[in-house]
Amino acid sequence: MARKPGTRNSSEFALFDVVYEDGSQRSNRKVPLALLGGLDGDEPARAAISEQDNAIAEKSGIAPLQIKSLRRSGAK
């Protein structure tokens, strides 16, 4: 059964802003919170976002971009 809008538990994902080597930026990339934390902190998000980029690149036929930096959305 479908959920009502706005009832999704926002604690399931962390959102990240990603800056690529060519200077482009993508905002609000979702990463499951289960991957984050521990001694590695947010570093596993880089691998998860890279996997997402590879899947998108495979479908679109455009080479994936290298990630220059990432930070949680809303963080300064």
C-alpha cells in the first residue's frame, strides 16, 4: 500500500551535496544512514554515490564524473 505524502521517515537517508572535478554540483543525493557512522564517518557516502553515478552513466552512455568533494546538505 502506498504511503501518504510526507509520512516517510526522514531518518532513513542522509542527503549530500556533491561537487565533481569539472566544477558541476548535484544536490540532495540520498545515501542510506545504515552505511554511515562508525569510525569512517561520512566516507562510505563517497562509495555509495559513486555507485549511483556509475549506474546512471551506464544507462545514459555518458562517462561518470570523478567526485571532488561532498558534504551533507544543509551543513555549512
